[in-house]
Amino acid sequence: MSGILDDRAMEIRKFNRFYTHVIGLVDQTILASPYSLAEVRVLLEIDKAGECKASDLIALLQIDPGYLSRMLARFKREQLLVAAKSLADGRAQLLSLTDKGKTVFRNLSDASTRQIVTILGKLPGGDQEKLVSHMKAIQAILSQQGDNSITIRPWRPGDLGYIAHRHGVLYEKEYGLDQSFERYVLAGMVKFFENQSQGNIWVAEFGGQIVGSIAIVDVDQETAQLRWFLLEPDFRGIGLGRQLMDIAMDYCRARAFRRVFLWTFQGLDAARHLYSSRGFVPTQEVQNNTWAQQLIEERWDFTCGE
């Protein structure tokens, strides 16, 4: 296992070197100004805080106190910064940007944004979405140790309509399905709602926002259907789909279902791979032109205990 972790650590270090080079190219726009990247970061934090102490900046940025002191002295000379005695602690000074300081920072921030826009503009739209999605996924994974972790819970009032809405939006955007698909999802959810004891729905949340869902719906005493399995693009490829599948299948085993089936369609390669890894096998193909032309639906079945 240590060998695997070492290999993964090397890949992360490799990415860090690559990204440091890329972000260095971005920051050259800032560095063309009289201010270093570190100085711009200090201006950013003061601007965000409105007022802060030097000790706050040292703790937040892990910056050398002497280096920070020289920065602040320069900002004061150039009238970017003022310091006022704290009313709560007469020994401390509260730092804030002057109007000139705010203008300088805004100009630097705008220049950085324009440079990033230039870099993004060289990429196809799909690659832009992937880049941002993967960056958000990195944040999601690394923040699972903190307050913004991904949580999975049973559904509650208000969830069903949102899940149906996201099905409609994402399947139209990614696969060209028309509005009748959202109506189909809603119809199934209304039927489920009217028979709440017959199955369950789980949703994944991140930062208070639903980012994934999965459901098990009773068909009869021995058979269940897996439905409404959806992940937001920013949260794909991080293991969340496997977590949702495991919860759903554990529920089926606890309910002692003998069979579980689902319907999907050709083109959902990542989902089909996940179904296969959990023991589902394709058993039927049907052409369905209801939501899009030449759509091939597939039924996949799983026999519990095998």
C-alpha cells in the first residue's frame, strides 16, 4: 500500500510543479506591476477583511513577520494603507486600505482575471468546463476533513422537485434529451411520493447544495428498481457515485430483495462501468425515441446473493 501512496504522492508533486508553472505565467501580469505576488496577496486579505491586525495576516498567510513589516511600511509610504489604534486593544493597530489602495488592488485583480480569461479562451468550451469541474472536485475531496464535507442523507421535503429539475437540465445539456424526460422523472417521483414506504431516496450534499442522488423503489416483495442516479459534473470521478451505489445496494440487501434492476441508455459509459463493477449485467435493449431520436435504452439486472 505504501508503494501505491508513494506513486500517488509523486503524481501530486508532478501536478504541483506543472500548476506552479502555469499559475506563474498568470501572475506575470501582476508581477509586471511594482508589486510582488506576496504583496498582492496581503492587499487581498486586507481588502477582504476590511480591517485586520498584522498578527491576523501572519497567521493566515504564514508569512515572516519581518517581511510583512517591510511590506506594510511600503504600503503606508505609498498611501495604500492606514493603521488605526484598536479600540478593543490599545496595543494593536487595525490595518485598512485607503481609497487609493482599493483602486490599486482592484486594478491588479482585474489584470489577473483578464490573464486567466485569455488562457481559458484558448481552450474549447468543453475543456474549460472540465478544468473548472476538476478544480472544484479537488476542493471537494480535500475539504472532506472540514466543515464542507460531502454528506449523504435520506431525502426530505423539497428534494424531489430539485432532483427532477437537475435531471431535466443535465440530460438536455449533456445528451440532448427534450423536456418530456423531466416530465417522465417527475411522474415517477409523484408515484413514489404517493407510496413513501416503498423504497427510499438518498441525496449527497456539499455546502448545503444537493450534488448527487440515488433511489431504490419497490416493484414487488422480491424486486426493486434503482432509479434517479445522478451526479453533478463537478462531483464526478471522486468516488461519490460508488458511495451512493453502496448505500443503495446495502439497503436492498437489508430489505432482502432477490433482484434489483435499472434502466440506463447507451452513452453513459461511466455509469455503465459502475453498474458492471457492482455486479449488474445488461439484459435488454430497447430503442426509445420519446426523449431523443435513436436513443437505445438498456436494462441491467442484479441478482442478490450471486
